[in-house]
Amino acid sequence: MSITQQYLLDTYRAHQHGDPAPPGPGAHDWQVAREWRDHRQFRAVVAGRPARGRMRQVLRRWLRPRARATH
């Protein structure tokens, strides 16, 4: 059974039971990829390796706030 067929079957069953339709296939792929990457970075930091990417940017912002321009 393909993903599309499974989705259509799940949608039909949800409709029969009065439940809301499930999200379409691929609806949350980017979110899952980001969470997986963030988890990998977290495990790297816990293991003592340096953080990279978004986590490093957040830490840099917290630890080194920019001086505010005065006009």
C-alpha cells in the first residue's frame, strides 16, 4: 500500500467516525528534520563537542549581546 492510499484510507475512516482528518503526507517533514538536527546538536554539546549552526547562533546572541546604538 502506498503512502497516498494509506492516507486516503485513514481519511475515510476518520470521516466515518466523525474524527478530524489526519495531516497529509509530508506536512511536517521540515519540522521533523529541524528537530532531528537540533537533537543531534544537543547530544554533541552534552558529549563535549562544540555546538554548530542554529544552536551556536543562539548561544552567541545570549552570551555576547550587541552594544545598542545611541543616537
